[in-house]
Amino acid sequence: MSMTKKTQDELDRWSKEVKRGAVTLAILSLLSKKRAYGYEVVKLLDAKMKFLALEQGTVYPLLRRLEKRELLKSEWDYEDPAKAKKYYTVTQEGLKALGAMTQTWSVLSREMREVVNEVE
Amino acid sequence: MSSNDPLKLIEQYLDRVRVYLPLDSEDAIVELQTHLIEESERIGEGTMTAGSAMMAIERMGEPKSVANEYAGSGKKVGPVPAEYVNPVIRIIVVIVGIAAAFVIGASMLGVTLTQLLGTDIQNWPVSILIIIFLNIFIIIAIIGIISMFDREKPLTDKTTLETIFGLGVEGFKPKGRLDALGDLIMGIFWGILLMLPGMVVLYTTEFVNVYLLVVIFLFMGAIRGALFFVGGENNFNLAIEGILGIVWIAFAIVLFNIGWPLEDVYVYADGSWQIFPIIDFFQTPEILLSPLDWIWAVIMFVTVVVSVWRIIVSTMKITMYLRAGKAIWWQGNWGERRSLRTPLWKRILGEHDQFQKKEAEYYDGNTESEESQ
């Protein structure tokens, strides 16, 4: 079944809203397993989460915002001066937030599955 | 104009992003630079070419949007769209700062604003508002027309508007390390020179009373140079620069009133150095104001303008760094931009950058220039 323009617009709008919430959880989860610098995070998100498919320029500001909110901390690595890398790791505060978000996400996805199944 | 050098393309693109970012965003630029280099290498399967760099840049997106996401301004200030808030504020500060510096310098010389503008202002204050609005309208119209010709430019080429906004970035660039070294050397050189007995005999009676203060000031300027050379731009050095600026303005008022400081000068005549009474030479009844007084006034004016500008910039930057949570002293930056390319002197000595080496390791026989054609 082909999608009309209106349906496509609605899907785009909805996807954007879902992504906005999901990407913080995704980044915190990825970085809780191992530290990574901006480009690595972009590539990890690209490889593991096709749905998120974020604009490359938007991942960096998000990392910066999470750092400002003290959920992430960073450390510069100048080993290669032309390609200085800012490594991000999750803070204690970030881990607590991640735990709470993961729990909420599990409940939400279970409930959503049930609701959607009922409708189908 | 677009280049075939991938590193230059990345630098040009980042220069465009820099225009829209706040002053303290060098970290963001470095992060984006690393991303673009790694993405270009990935696209080029290990080799960075002009084509792969352009693709990486295009994937990153419009400099305005990237910077706006980074700066997180996301709000309008009056009629100014979010992405233009930073550059517009910066260029306004530059213009107001330069105007303030000139007005203070001119008022020191006793020149009034109306003399400066060449006419008396009629119908105050309505005429001023009308002039401002008319000028803003004309500027917007001109920029709008010029911008129409920029639409086809590649992502790495600055638009006309960005070139204008770029002046704001240049105005706030940290002091270069070589400039700081120059301040140090010249401060010591001039300080010692002014103290030499052979120089002191040339001074006017009034200047003899104050020349040691000038010497102390020059040595303090040298210390400021040394501090910037060692520590780059940080709050301590900026505070020193601001304080020295204030001291100089106060001091310049005294010096300006003292007038031309040299009673005599050395001239070489008849095979030897002789003392020539320069003030007496210019003191003729026909000359109302000696050219020496004019020269002195111009020198004082320029130094005051520079000092006012330094005070404005130091104050702004200290506020900015304090807001960013910085303390008093840290290893700051210098004004020289880190170039990704190998400097000319290294290339002459046969040293190449890591990217060129990498190209040699991975390449399959074609040259970069061949591929980009």
C-alpha cells in the first residue's frame, strides 16, 4: 500500500518526536558500555539504530547538551593533533538517569505493544 | 574559490561554521574537524580526496544549521533569526566598540562629535532615528541583492554576508604568540632606549618629569607580552591587558597635555652627530600649531583608540570565560589558527603531513590531482 503525502508527513512528524526521546537513551546506553568520541558515536548509532538515522551535525550538539546536564563527562585526547578526539563517558548521574529511563522504556514498549496488538 | 586540497576544503567549511558560533566554540570546531577528516577517509576508503571531503561536508550540512544546533540558540532576538544571533551581536559589538574607541580618542583631543561628523545635527533626536532606519534599510537591501549571487556557491565558499560577519570573528581573535613575543621584545627595547642618558638630554623639561613613568609602563607592557606568550589568552592576562589599557588612557591625557616630548633631535652633519633644536625650528610666528603637536596628537589618539578597544574586548572575554566556568589562570589559546596543512618551511625541508603519508600507504597508483579532475 503506497503512502499518501499526508500520511508521510504525519509519519515524519511522529518519527521526529519518537527519535527526540529515544536518542538520549540510545547515546547513554552506548556510552555506558564503552567510552567513545563524537565520530564513533555517530557511526555506532548509524550501524545499530537505522531508525534514529540522525543528521550528523545533530549528534554533537546533543552530546554537548548531555555533558552540560552532567549526564556525560568528556576528556580530550590529542595523541593525533590533527584529529583531536573528545571522548565521552557516562557520569554517575548519567548512569542513574539511564537506569530510570531504561525501566520506563521497558514499561512503555510493553504497554505500547499490548495496545497496538489490541487494535490490530 | 574551491580548492582541490581536501584539508583546505575542510578548513574553509569550518571557517564558515565558525562565523555562526559563539566566541568560545573552538572545541566544537575541533570536534567537527576530526569528524570531517575521519568521514572523508572512510568515504575515500582510507584516502582523503577532494571528492570524499566534499561528500563528508555535504553530509554534515549547511554551516548555519550545524552551528545553530551546536550553539543551541534556537530562539529569535527581535527580528534576527536564531542562526544569525551570534554573528550579528558580534559585528554590532565590533562596530560599537570601534566607534566608542574613536569617540573617546577624539574627545581627548578636544574634537566634538559635530566637528567629527562635519555638520551640526538638525532636528535632534528624530533625525538620528530616521538616519539609522534609512541606513539599516539600505544595508539590508544591499546585502539581500549581493546574497542572491551567492546561492550557487559550494558549501566550502563563504557567502558575502559571512565575509562581513567574519570581520567580527577576526576582531575577537586571541593575541597571536608572535605578537605577544613582539610586545615583550619591543617593550624592553623601547623602555631601555627611553632611559639612555643620550636620549634623556633630548627631552623637554615637562617630559623629563614623567619619562620614567612611560618606561615603567613599557616594561609592564613587556610583562604582559611575556604572560600572553607563556599562558595564551586567559582571565589573568586579559585582566592585565584591561588594567594596562585603563592606566594608559589616564596617562595619555597627561602626555597629551605635556605635548611633543623632544626638545632636540640628533642629526648627522659635517661628519658627526649633532644636536638639533627641533622645537625651536618649528616655532615661527606664522605657524599656529606646530606639526610636531599634530604628530603627537595623532600618536596619542591612536594609542587611546587601541587601549579602549583592548578594554572592551578584555571585559567581554573575561565575562564570557567566567560564564563558561573558567577560573583565573589556565593554558589559553593563541590567535594563530591551527593549520591542518604542513607549513611551507616544513614542505621545503621535505616533511609531509600524515595525510599525505597515508595516501602513499593506501593509494592504488593514481594521484590525488588526477582523481579530482
